[in-house]
Amino acid sequence: MSTIAQIFESGEQKGLKGHFRNLVMLARVNGKIEEQEQNLLNRMARRLSLTDDQVREICEHVEDYPMVPPHSREERYERFVRFVQMVLVDGSVDPSEKALVLQYGVALGMEETTVEEKYETVVKMWLNGMDAQEIMDNMM
């Protein structure tokens, strides 16, 4: 169900909404959104400059927002790092969450043969207290 505003959105706007949609999908993969996940979603929505109405629309109609991978390698890795952050935020990683992150990693252009290794590396860095920028610096 596309609105007129969605039809005339820029590629960047579509990409940001698609990224947020993927974060919502990761948060929901175990059937419910935990408080920590919701807090991270709220922070990411602000970071992506999404309005409350846009967030509500994305959450209610996730199927209307496809993943639009960014063009730059750095932005792709940043999204991957944020996906890993989402699955770690509640303190436990469901196997279906990990599988979805790996699937998203491949959709972002990572090789199927190395995406799990990259996932494990990012997890270790998060658990060692590194922030997203430090992880990005190490990954690039």
C-alpha cells in the first residue's frame, strides 16, 4: 500500500526507510519487540531523521519497504554493524535473528562464504565494548 509521498521519495529516503524496516524485522523475529530493542529502534529512527508517523507506517506495513542497499562499501558495513547491534541489544541472540542478519549481509553484497565470519567478528567487538565507529574502523 504505497502513498503518494512514497511514490515521490528520493532514493536516499527509500534506503533509510528500508534500513529501518530491516531493523524492525530483526527486532520482531522472535515474535515480540523487547524494551531494549524498542529503545534502539527509537534511537535509530531519530538518527535516520524519521518522523513518528513514518516509524508507525513502517512498523505497520513492513512489506511496503524493501531493502535498498547503499552504494558505498562503508555504508553497507555500517548497516551490517547496526543489524548485529539490534540482535545483541536484548542480551540474547535467537538463531533466527542470526540467520536474518546473515541473509541481510549477503543482500548488502557480502560473500556467502565470509558473512558469518564477519558477523562473529562484529559480535566480538560489540561484546568487548567497542562502539559502532570503532567497529567500522576495524572492519574497513
